[in-house]
Amino acid sequence: MSKKIGLHVGGRRFDVDVEDKFADFLQKQMIKDFNMEGNNDIKILLQAYVRKNHDLYMQNEKIEEMLAKIEK
């Protein structure tokens, strides 16, 4: 089953279909990053993209650190 989540960016509405299990997580994250009731400009979208990639980078750094400890 899938769920549709919508977001306005640059005056246009974008809808994405995602699996129910992921939809709840995604919606909570989008509420933190975007104005879900109104329009978001491109700058907001870019800032969210960079922030999420930084989170992913930090997560990968921690994983690599843990793997290095395990391999010793």
C-alpha cells in the first residue's frame, strides 16, 4: 500500500507516492524541513537537501568508526 505526500515548491505542488511504513517517517521529517501548509522556495529545498546529506555523511562516519573498532 502507498501513501501520497504533497509539498509546494516554487509555487507548484509536487506529490510523491511512498510505502505506508516509510510515509510516516518521511512526513515527520518533512514537517521539520518544510512549510507543509504553504509554499517553499528553491532555497529552502536546497538547504534541506544539504542538511540531509550532512546527516548521512555523519552517519557514515560513525559507521566507519565502529567498523574500525570491530576490526581491531
